[in-house]
Amino acid sequence: MSYVGVIEQVNVKKIRHTPNQLRTRLDNLDELASSIEKHGLLQPIVVRPQGSLFEVVAGNRRFAAVCRLKLRKIGCHIVDLNDKDAFEVAMVENLQQNTMNPIETATAFKKYCENYGRGGISELASRIGKSQEFVTKRIQLLNFPKKVQEEIIRQRIPVSTALELLPLEPEKIEVLTDFAIENKLTKNEVREMVKKSRKYKSHKNEKSKNITHEKQVHYLQKSLTKSIAALKTNLLNFDDIIDDANDWMLKEILMQYRQIIHGDIDTFIKLRKRLVDKMPKEYFLQKEPENSSKLKEDTSDDGRTMHIWQPSGLWK
């Protein structure tokens, strides 16, 4: 990537920083200023004309150091560039000199893809001479919580190691990042830790689903048991009414209704049996606590107390 331009000494007052700086931190300016004062500016900064002024395209740190020294002029490579080309030049120079931290690189890549990269990641990878995988993984760093991004900037955790944590939830990522830093875990160790964490979560979710299903079956079974008890009570009351009836026609009608109630009881008993068959074996295999009775009391909607025989299991 090369552009035709001219090299001149430009008055510092006519130069401004770019509003789209790729580097958020200009570190070690004192050291750089000391080097420039002693040896001079060995490499001119790249600028582009912007109205009556010049805008820094590449070399913001060198320009800041010259301003700190209060020099009047600075060597500039003046090139006429549009916004996209200027962004590319700045990005390539910083990548070649390895002056951006991983989060700054990720931010620059994402901004380029959103604002200038019609071809997306593939075009960006081609322009900067990197693989698409490298570009994709760098952009993924922006999905980390700010705390983890700061640890990456401080180089307390390598990028490759941090990326292994990405499949987890933000809260877990922060906890495991601290754990990995404190225990100096390798990339492979972090990968195994993430696998175990995800496997445990999957097992826990499956177990939770099973418990929910079992509870639903239990509540249905309990409702059917109440209904059967209530119908049996009504059946006994019906028998008393039939015995007291003197008219044979009335007895015949009442007997027909008694058969209907009896049929409903049989239907509910069969349905309850089906539900019991669907219950897991563990439900019936669990030990009954000592001094506990299997005969339980329950209260119906109308306030009457019913005695229900229940198998030993998860619910009492």
C-alpha cells in the first residue's frame, strides 16, 4: 500500500490530530520526546490536506512528542487521501509497528467493517495482509466485559487464552478470568475448564427439566386422587339415597346415575395409573424417613379432610 506525495517541513500550528485516532493511549511520550530531541525525527509523519490545515493520518504519537518539545516545524509526508484510504494507512502502519493493543485493534477492525468495508471481514483481511480468522477473533474481543478487556490491555491474560472463555456468560467470564490470572493457567487448561463448566450447566438444565416434568405429573396425580375420593364419597351418599327411595322408578333413575359416577371413578383410576407408569423409578425407590406414615391427610376444596394413600417418593 503506497501513495504518491511530497515530504516537507510543516508548521506545527497548521497540523491537527485526526478525530478518528486508532490509539486511545499515547504511552511513553517523555521517552519519545527525549529521543527526538537528541536524534531528531527519523521518520516523517503522514498527513493529508483538510481545508487550510493538515490532519495527521499516521504518527499521532510522534506529533504529540514534537508538540511537547514545542518545536516549530515537523517533517511531514503529505498525501491526498479520502477518509477510507486515510483509515487504511493509519491501520496498516500501526499493525506493522505493533503499536496498538488488542482492544484498539479490535475497535479499529470493527469501525472499518461498519464504515468502509463493503466486503466486510474478507476485504479488511485482504487490505491489511492478515487472515480472516485473525480479524474475526480480534473483533470478538469486544464481546468481553470491560473488566476483562482491561486485563487484556494490561497483558495480564493472553488474547488466545481469553478467547477460550468467550462461550460463557459475562459473569462467569469475569470470575474465570480472575481465576486464570491468579493461577497462571495455560490456554489448554482454560479450555478444559470451560468445557467442564458448559457440560455441568447442560447437565443441570436437563436435570431441572426432568424435575419440572415430575412435579407436573405429581400434581396431576394428586388432583386425580382427590377427585376419586370425592366421587367415592358421593357414591356412598347415593347408595343411602337409593336405599331410602320407595318408588321403583326413582330407584331405577338413581341406579343409572350411580353407574355413571362409578364409570367416572374407573376412568380417573385408569388415568392415574397411566401417570404413575410415567414416573421415574427413583420416585418409588427412595427410602421413607423414619417414623413417617404413608397415610396422608389432605383437605378438599369444600373443607373436608380426606385420607390419601401415597407411595414413598420425592413428594409427601
